[in-house]
Amino acid sequence: MKHSTAFAGIIVLLIVLVVAPASAGLAFTSSSPQTIAEGDAFTITGTGATNGSVAVMAFGRNYFHTFTAIPDAQGNYSVTLSPIETQNFQSGQYAFVILDPGVDRQFEIAAHVTGTGNITLTDRGVPVADLGPVSGLGPGVQPAVEALQNVLGRPGVDDIVTPAYFFVELPFLNFSGTTDPVTGQLTPARSTDGRLTFAGTTNMGSENTLTAEIYNLTTGTHVRSVPVSAIVPGTGAEPGINKVLNSWTFELDPTGLVPGEYYADVGWQKEKASGHGTALFTIPDDGATGRASGLLPVFKMVQALFGWA
């Protein structure tokens, strides 16, 4: 499930102001609490929309789009921005503005992009405000939202605006654990049978699939691909950052790998430029077993005990 409401990403701020009718309710499904990772799906779910269709205006850096939803007989509706859509987001402030047409069930206020690329607000088809070009929307879009709110005071306008503030980030992934301050190498946990356990945090949603690619540091050779367990939604704020992050983990069986230095690249399969994290680690020389643990496998111990070849 996703949350409602080493290699760092760029922070993007997404605004949604909340001023809904008393009978209406809103919920947001995002990558993690208050966060949307660029390229993750984002869903707005509403209830109590009894005045007909609902419009959602999204403002962001170099971005403007209007989405519509038709509520069911009970007034429930949802609008989902697909990963293909959210990959268009850039760093900066974003605003989703939900419009209800009011008791007359007719939208008075609308926004259009003109042939010159300007965003124009209209009142029953008559231009009343020019927000400038879409390409001019920068890292702060609150003035555009305020301009939209201002036109609601025009005579005969009963449209209802529902504004909430979210954070949108480029996807990132971090490794947890002890890192050597000199070499920068990670010391993963080791089980009694020699398996190495890697873990970390991410802002990516639990619907994403991560894979760990293991490389020999000396030769650069790719030696193994390891599926990462499903991303687990976070439940509490991370120490020092007051932010809830999701978690991931995977185990590596080093059997058959030559002792030496390696690096793990854990990545998001939908993204090449970001959403990856890497960590250096060492598989020590524990004899011919090639295990990361100093303990012999149980079968080897039995062989030694009974003198089997």
C-alpha cells in the first residue's frame, strides 16, 4: 500500500489548498506521507461531490494541466496522475486546485492555455486574468493560485476551490548501516550462514520495484542481480530529519564470489538518472568458501567432523 497524504534528489514543493464544502472530503495517495516522488502515481480521492463534475487544475514549474472527474451517484470520485504524467514535474512549487461547480452545477471559472502559451482565467468564457506563459511558472506558483482564488469573488460565481500542501521530490535511495569514515565502505550485517544484509530508506512508493546490481570494483564486471524485497511504507519520522521515509532490504549470498571489493547499485527500474543508490563493500577472504562470514557452512563443518572428502 502507499501512504495517504548517499544520493539525494531535488526537492519539489507541491501545493494543494484545502477549502472544500463542509460535506466534502479529500484524501491523497502519495509515495510517502506528504511526499510524491517524481515518476510515482499520485491520486486525489474525493467524497460528497454532489454538484456534478469536478475539475483539478495543476500548476507547477513550466507545467499546467486540467484534469476532470465525474463523481458516482454517492458523490465519490478520484483523479490519478500516472507515472508518465508526474515524470514531467520539475523542481519547484506545485499546486493542485480542486474546483467544485457549486449549487448551480455549472463552472463559471475556467483556465485555458492560449495559442501563445499564456494561461488565461475566464469567467463564463470572458477573460478576467492573465497568469502569463506556462514557461514562466517558476519554483513558486502561489501567485497563480491566489489569482484563481481572487476571481471567485466575482458576482454570480459560486464555484468552490479546494486548496493542501505536498512535497514532491525526485526519487532517491539511501543505504543504512555503518560506513568506514576513511574508505567509505559499508559494513553490511552478516548472518551465521554468511549472507550479507543490505537495507536503507527511500521516498519511492511501495508499488515500485527495486533491483540490486552487484559489480566487482576492480574489474567493473557485473556479477549478480538480486531482487529487492517490496518497499515497506514508513511509520515514523527518521531521526534528525523529521520526515517519514519508506524502507527496503535485500540479502546477498556471496558464495562463488571472489573475495575483494564490490559495489551494490540499488535502483528504480523506471528511472536511470536518479532513484539509484550505491555502496562499496568487501567480501573478505575466509578461505576457499568465498563466504562473507568467518563461519563455515554447516555442510562443510559436517564434512570436516567426519573426514569426508
